[in-house]
Amino acid sequence: MQENYKDYYYCIQLVLDNAKKRINLLNNPDKKCVLEEYKEWINDGLNKHTVLLLRDDPII
């Protein structure tokens, strides 16, 4: 169980770091909009059905 916890923690940290980097690339109005959207998602509660991970090189 401890090993799974480390994997989850690593994945969550990676997602948050990636989100911060992407948000910082935006101009101020867009940045504020995306931050508000993240706040709504977090306040509504996250579950496995509401989290979408996008790859840098999506396979179409």
C-alpha cells in the first residue's frame, strides 16, 4: 500500500507542476480564467471521472 501512495503522490505532483507551467505561459486574463476553472473543479470535488491528463505528444 505504501508503494501505491508514493506513485499517486508522484503523479499528482507531476500534474500540478505541469499545470502551473502551462498557466504561467498564458496572458493575465486567460491565466485568471484557467485558475478559476481549477478552483471550481477542486471545490466540486475530484474523482477519477473528472481528471483528464493530456500528453505533450497526443496520439490521434
